[in-house]
Amino acid sequence: MAKTLRPLIAANWKMHGDMSWAFKPADFNTLFLTEDRTHLDVLICPPATLLSSMLDPEQTGVLLGGQDCHANAAGAHTGNVSAEMLKDAGASYVIVGHSERRAEGDTDADVNAKAKAAARAGLTPIICVGETEAERDAGKAQKVVAAQIKASVPKLKDYVIAYEPVWAIGTGKTATPEDVDEMHNAIREQVGAKVRLLYGGSVKPANAESLLGLKNVNGALIGGAGLEMDSLAEIAKAAPAK
Ligand code: PEP
């Protein structure tokens, strides 16, 4: 049943990019034409400063998202951006609970509140979970991830989960397809058949096919390899129609 979920290929640009990057969706489009990718969704999450300058998703077929949001719609929260603001600037998704935000202090309760805020604003939250290397070495990976999902995921109709083992993010170390398969099967049991499950952690053209082909992997969340449109396009081309 999960096989019918539409793949989502999501690039997280983190704190990279100037105004010239606003045209990258057009470059992506020339590398992977919209008519050849009707079976999948492609998403770029640029820095919030770029969001409203990015080429229109209706023209490029490349959706836009935020990288984080505040739980409140507005208020005295210096330096923060609300889900409503992201929506207003052209986003349809927002990443919440990325391990880099969790490392800055976001708790499961914060992530839960941000995911609710995303839904309130009409955005689809991509809720990130993942164990540390020490937790994996101690044999606790599945337990840790299950607990994060229980606490970070509110009751929502529409959301995406990104499993991103912390030790695989930006390190070049990728979880083996066997590890990813095992974890995604466990997450599928926990969240049911309708939720798209992304894998993230050093996904690149060379490993995309083996990861994206797994039964319960419905796409990828990509950092480094999502900054260049040729590698992002190669990864997206490896996503099978499910
Ligand atoms: C990420 O930042 O979510 C990520 C997976 O990064 P990378 O692909 O660079 O490991």
C-alpha cells in the first residue's frame, strides 16, 4: 500500500545561497523536464531570505519550503519566522525538528508545536527524527526514533517524516540500505500506510537508487547534494514511480 505514495525529493539548502540562486529551479527544470517527472514532487527549501524571490513553482514544477518555523503566527519573537510568513512567501512545506535545530535546543514538544503551526498555516510539515551514533551503537536506534515520533508528531492529516540518522548528516557516512529498510519498516508500522517517509543523510547520486528503491522509502531529504542542480536532478531521476 505504501508503494502508491508519491515520492518527494527535498533539498535543504541550509544557510547557503544568494539572490542568484533564486533561478536554480529553472536550471533543475532543464535537467529534468516537468513532463518526465509527473510521478514525483521536487522541493527546494532555501533560506527564508530567498523564498519570495525564487522562481514560481507553477512555472518550474519545483515546490518551495521553509527550513524551520516558530510555533506562533506572529508576535515578539526576534529573528524568527512564522509558518504563515513562509506560506505568504511561497512555501508549501516546512522542515521542522531538523537535527541542527534540535542541537540548538528544539525539544520534541517544540517540534510538535511547530508541526501544528505548519498545518494551521496550510503547510505540510516535514518532521525530522533520527538517532545519534552513540544511540545506534547502544542498539537503541529504533527505540529512540519511535519515542521521537510519538512526542514530535501531532495528530495531523498531512505530514511527512524524514528519518535522518544524526551521524549520517553532512558526514559522508550513509546508513546502509539494510539499516534504512529496517528503520523505515518500523516507522511504517508506527505511523500507518499514508505518510510519506523520507530518508536523509549523505544521499548522493551514487547511493540514491539503492535507497530510493526500498519499499518504505518515499523520497529523500538532501543537504549537500541538493545545492547543485545536476546532482539533485540525478537523485530525483533515481526515484522510482511508486
Ligand atoms: C540534511 O541536512 O538534512 C542532510 C541530510 O544533509 P546531507 O545530505 O548533506 O547529509
